Amino acid sequence: MPYPIASLPYPFRRRLRQLLSSTELLSLQIASGNLENSKHLLPVQTYRSVPQLCIGNLDDDTVELKWFQNDQFYDHNGSNLLNSPALFLDSLNESNMSDWVFHYVWLANISSLEVANCTITEQFLTKLSCKQLKPTTFSIQSWSEKQFLDDGTKFSYIFTTFPLLETCYFQYSLVPGWVKHMVEYGKTNLKRVYITENDFHKLFSFKAVELYQFVKAQNDGFQLHMWYNRVESVASVESKVLPLFEQYFEPTNCSTFSVQLLLLHENIDPITHDFALRS
């Protein structure tokens, strides 16, 4: 049902366009349907579609917006609205979430969200969710010394924030107890989770039954990929972690595995262990 712009007081209708950001105006124009009876919202807000957007924090705490196309980055200029399926956030914190630059991005169409070097707290995620982001793919790359979710927020809050996620990539961004957090959260919309970690105690900070409960609660066909890339001794690692899997999972050569454990080291070939839930 179209939004009844014509029912608003006349003085407010006249000023409404001036009070809205580019994204707010576009949203209202779409909600209003036929603009013949909403001429105060004209002209129509246009936007440019690009393959990827990047919002980053510079050294002087200035937030900039760039867009990427044909292997080249371009600065955003003027008041043009940008539309893209992919958004990359670099070195942001929760205070940056209120920056005006977000008003130049049509966030409702973002399906892939990538985050790097950001201080991710509950407030950071909450402010992201308020922007009506609904990604199905999410990637976190934590290369900085700032601890991921450094305020003690549960790992599962990511899925509270973005419940439509189907595929996730976590690179060096786990917190201890992450599996327990997911068990407490319950079923997600996930199809694939890819984890790369070099901290043994973070990656394997779970009990055997917790891993079973987490995987069992997901949709049919769910796969968890766990890649540990700081293997000093393969035999030592296997003796510690394989018992965590073997109680509730069984080795499999089938491509429809439930959990894949990949052991990586620069001096050895990757060693793969695939597991399926026991019947």
C-alpha cells in the first residue's frame, strides 16, 4: 500500500524533500508509489549501480566512501547515491557508524558485507543493523591488534544482527567459547561457515557435545570448515583435537561432510579430516 504523502500537512509536504537524505528520499519515493500525487518529492532520486563499495577510516579519523570497478577505485563526489551488492568496511569503530557518508549508499541492496580491522562491539553491530543491512554473505578479517568483540559480546550476536546470513568467513576473528554461544543461539539460516585461525585455544574452545549440538541444530547440508594454520606438530594437534570430533562424528570421504578440519603449515602439505554426523 503506497505511503499517503498527500495526507500530510501542506507546509510539511513542501519541505519534506529538503529534510531527507538521498537514501531516505529514494525509500520514500518507492514507498509512495505513483509520484503524480506526491509532486513535492520530485525530481526522482537517481542512483549509480557499481560492483563494490568501500567505506574506510583514514588516519585523521575522516571517513571516506569509494567505489570499485574494473580493478580501480574511484572517490565518491557530490551527492550522488550509490547502489551495490557488495560493501567493504575498513578500520571503522562504532562512532563512525553515524557518519554522513552512509547516507550516500543504498544499503538495502547489500547482499555481501566484508569487515576488516574494525573494532566490533555490540554497539557496532547494533548500529549496522539499524541501517537495514540484510546481507546473506558476511566476512570478517581481523588483522589489527584490536580484539574482535572486545566488550564481551557473544559471538552469536552476529547472527542476531544479520539473521539472513547463509555464508560466513571468519579470519583470525574468533572468541573463546564461540561454539557454546552458537549452541545457545540455536538454529541459523547458515549453509557454509569458513573459519581460518592460528590461535589453537580460540579455535578449539569447545566440548565435543557442543560442536555436535551446534552442527545438529542447523539446516540439512550445513558445512563447517575449520582451518588451523599454525601446526607445529601434526601428531600433537591430531591427538588433542580428533577426540573432539570422533565421539559424535565419523570420518567420511563424501563431499557432503558436516565438518572439515584442515591443518596447515608452510612446510607441510595440507592435511584434511572430513567428518559426518553419526547416524
